[in-house]
Amino acid sequence: MSDTKRMNESVGQGLRVVVVTGAGTGIGRATAQAFADQGAGVRVLAVGRRAEPLAGTAERAPERIVPVVADVTAPDGPELIVREALERFGRLDVLVNNAGIAPHATLGGYTREGVGALLATNLTAPVLLAQAALPALTASRGVIVNVSTAVGQRGWPTNSAYAASKAAVDSLTRSWAVELAPLGIRVVAVAPGAIGTPIAAHAGIGPERRAALRAWQLAHTPLGRIGEAAEVAWAVAQLASPQASFVTGVVLPVDGGAVVS
Ligand code: NAD
């Protein structure tokens, strides 16, 4: 089957509908905008907890990006998000599990509540959202893109539970790729390295520690710079595209060479 034919079939009735969680800032914002840039046939549900950043994301293409205020960890969050997609557009083609938190701590600094919140956002929410989206993704023969991290393949001193939560996301990606292949659903992940986003500020890390963290990241990045959110968004959009139709179960580093150094 030619790429063009596959693309035409995949857009089906004319729309390709994408859900991006954590779309108000950083990689999620860039990803929502990258999908919207693909053309008139794309609709993006930009999901996040606060209306204002989501409105900023939607400014790029208000006719294609729909802000949806929802918390992925709320008991009804996953169902609400999928319902929004189906009620507005009648289909769901791509789920990007991007929302994440990275509350740095040494082993001695973790609390039960802190670890619980970390896992609720980074691990439980993607599971429940993928589950809620399963019937719609089955109908569209859709794609799940998980946003992991390069350190999930290694480890991260002073951020161990975060790295572990993302290693679990890598594992989910591989298991789901096999489990959902008979349904025609592809499952992939991107594993960003050090990217210039507010994630550390969102975790409450002060400017001094953020600078030290940046220096550590730069020292571990062979390409010698911090990546841009748009560079990760590009990889997400490529892996989700119909042309990537034989790619599943892969965790793609987008990290300036960090994991291989
Ligand atoms: P970010 O903090 O800008 O983005 C995360 C977004 O998720 C924020 O907008 C946040 O409000 C949202 N979010 C958090 N909890 C949520 C919830 N319960 N419900 C809805 N939205 C929620 O940081 P980012 O760097 O863009 O992070 C995006 C993803 O990329 C995360 O999964 C992160 O772990 C991953 N990542 C980032 C880097 C990096 O260097 N920036 C590296 C590797 C992986």
C-alpha cells in the first residue's frame, strides 16, 4: 500500500483527532502545535489543568486546537478527556501521554504522598487514559505515543523515582505494542533528554539548583546543548504519522546522544 493511500485511509472521514495531555507548557504545547501545523484535517485536544496556558497553546491555530481543562489524575479525568474527543469530533486517532511531573528528591527525601503523586501522574494516568481511549483507538486503528525520558534507560541520582516511573512507561510501551497490535493500534514512545521547558521550575526547584542541574545535563549531552521542545514534538508527530505504519514498540531517544554516551 502506498504512503499516500495509507494516509488517505487513515484520515477516513476527513479528520485526524489528537489528544495531547500536559499541553499548556513545554513539550506538550509544542506537540499540540506541531500536530495542528500538519494541516486543516487535524484537530488537537490540548489537555491541562489550567485554562490560561492552554489558551496560549491554542493561539497558534484556534480553529484546530481545542483547550480541554482536565486533571489526568482525577477519578473521572480519563473518561472526561476521551468523551470530549468523541462528542466534539466523533473519533480519536492519536493519544499523546505527555503530562508528567519530576519532583526531585534523594532517597531519604521521599514521602509516601510524594511518591504516590508522582506515580499517579506519570504511570497510573497513562494506563487509565489509554484504557479509556481503547475503544476509540480500536475503531480508528490509532496510535499511542508515551512521553518517557532518556534517564528511564539509565538512572538519575536525586531523581530516582521519576526515572523509575518513566522506565515503567517504556515497559508499558513495549507490552502494549504487542498486546494491541492485533487491534491495529501502534504504541511508541519518545525519550527526551535535557529539554528547555519549565519542568524543574514546576517541581519547585530554585534557580541555583536549576543552574547546577543544567550544568550536569550539559555535561552528559554529547551534542553539547539543551534541546528544544519543538525537537521532541517533531519526533512525536513523526512516530504518530501514518507513514510510520510499521513502527511499534519503539522508545526513541531525543536526547542529543545522552543515552549512548
Ligand atoms: P512541563 O512541566 O512544562 O510540562 C508538563 C505539563 O504537564 C505541564 O503543563 C503540567 O501542568 C502538566 N500536568 C502535570 N500534571 C498534570 C495533571 N495531573 N493533569 C494534567 N496536566 C498535568 O515539562 P515538560 O518538560 O514539557 O514535560 C513534558 C513531559 O516530558 C513530561 O512527561 C516529562 O517527564 C517529559 N520529559 C521532559 C524532559 C525535559 O528535560 N524537559 C526530559 C525528559 C522527559
